[in-house]
Amino acid sequence: MKYYIIAGEASGDLHGSNLIKALKKKDAQAQIRCWGGDLMQAAGGELTKHYKEMAFMGFFEVIANIPAILGNIKYCKKDIEAFGPNVIIFIDFSGFNLRIAKWAKKKGYKTNYYISPQIWASREGRIKTIKKTIDKMYVILPFEKGFYEKKHGYPVAFVGHPLIDAIENSDVLDERTFRSKNNLSQQKPIIALLPGSRRQEVQKMLRVMLAVVPDFPEYQFVIAGAPSLDEGFYNDFMTDSVTFVSGQTYSLLANSHAALVTSGTATLETALFQVPQVVCYKGNWISYQIAKRIITLDYISLVNLIMDKEVVKELIQGQLTPQNLKSELTKILDGPARNQMLSDYEALRKKLGGRGASDKAAALIVENM
């Protein structure tokens, strides 16, 4: 069978790669063409467009790049028709994917969605489009099943969260090896800095994160480079007080005492590695003002959303200052706040549904062909 998969960012590339591996187990004759990244390509997908060409963040940035986005949509439609897939599988990336889904449904293609658009956060009216254009939906967050089925009468399958498998199957370096490989002190505890995967967000987050480094001389700070950005991009941020690593995020988290993390999938990854964290977010002012008016959630981090309470502190927009960051980081380095967060992380893991998300999703996709 022929599968066409569309993912538009680093997290989608990770989950798409594991889905490709699972599909190939279920269907030995699978032909897979994809939009994604290096991981999906390495897993056996024929890569037609890299997510680095599509990483536009925020309302203002999207508007500024409309010509490029429209060009990508046009190209995607032509590429799908040339490939002739039996099913199109969308992974998150809702602004782009729902546009393609409308077209694909009219053309008679079978449409599956793996990792739901976050319509429970904003623009809930998109459920109408999903009902009309998506044949099967596979969700990865426990509360999404109730949202779709009870609130909107749209059946979905909860398959569990693929990050559990991605983390448990990853090859992380032990502490001594990781420290030696990256010329780190063998004694000082590590604080990880995860400033995001898009150029715009890294530029906003990293300078604030680095501002607290002088306040914690007994710790060593390590920046996790995003696979979507060239290492040279980080040169302007580097000082003698920080270390940069690329392609080692999971090894970094596995050996960190605490972390400062930009809101996104990384907050959940950090929690699954049992690393206390402070969640950070600061966007373009115009984009933030628009988002504030349409997003209906009490929290922005996946950890808090899943647990439906404040497990990790979120410093958003004007709250994200060096002073606040220093205060919140101090709280989780030791003591009751740290212990409570680690306890909540254990409850979080149980809520996520265990291992096998990619295999479950692949089995359902093949079964429903």
C-alpha cells in the first residue's frame, strides 16, 4: 500500500519516524512518501519536503510568509496526485494539514489524522472541518477522547503518547560518558536549557535563560541545539559559562538536575525524564495579543494540561524576566517544590497510557485501509 505522511516540525518528524517504522512492520510492501525531516527519511520515508522550509511561528510570522505557504500547499497537492496514495496521514501541523485535508477529501483520498490538531486550545470551530474531511482520528492525549466524543460526537481512538516509546527506545549516554564527551565538569550538576526549535522563539527565549547563569555558579548550564537549526546560529549566544550540545537532547535530559524549557513538546519530554523544570514562553507581541484572545486554556504546557493543575511553573510573556526565572529555578533545585513536582511526574506517566502508541496507530491505519 502507498502512504503519504505530512509532518511540519521537529516533534512531528520524531513521531512520524516511529509511525513509519511501525507501518513497515505491519505492511512489508509499504511505500511511504513524506513531508518531515531527517528522522522520517532515515526510517524509510521518501522525503519530498523538509520541515525546516515550513517552520513559521506565530500569527505575524505566518502572515509575513503567506507566499511561501501557498506555494507549499500547491506543491503538496501536485505531489500527492503524482504519488497516488491509498491513504494520507496528517501529523499535527493543523494550519497546513487541514487545508490539504479539505482538498484531499474532495478528490476522494482516504484521510487519517495522527496526533490531533489542538482545537481544544483554540478555534474549536475547526471540528466542523475535521468531521467533514478526516476519516479516522488517532489521539495521544487522554483528555482528547472525551473532548471529541462526548463534546462533539466524533469518534476517535486513543493510542497513548508516542513520546513514551521514543524515550524508552532512545540510546542515552550514561552520566560519566556524557560529561566527558562534552567537556563538562564531573562534579557540577547540570541545568539544561531547551529554548525551542524555531529560530524566532530561540532568539527570544535563550537570552532570558542565559541571563540567570551568573546567579548559579555552582551549576553548569548546557544548551540543547534544535535539529532544525544550524549550529552556527547559536554562536551569538555562546559564552564561556555555557556549553552547547547538538543531537544529544535526550542524553542531556537524562543527566540534568533541572531545566528551563520553552513551551511545547519539550515540556513533556522533560517531565518523562523526571527533570524538574520551569516553562518559558515569549512570542512576538502582536502574535501573543491575538493568541491571548482566542486560546481558552488555563495552561500552556502539556504537563499542566494533562494533569489539569499547575505541576510546573509557567512564565509567560511579561512574566518571563530574569528575576522571575531565577526565583522559580531556585525553588526546584532542592526542597518540597522539587519533590512534589517529581511525584506529579509519576502520576503524569500513568495517565499517558503506556507504551506502543506508534504500533497501535499503525495497526489501526492498516486495518482501516
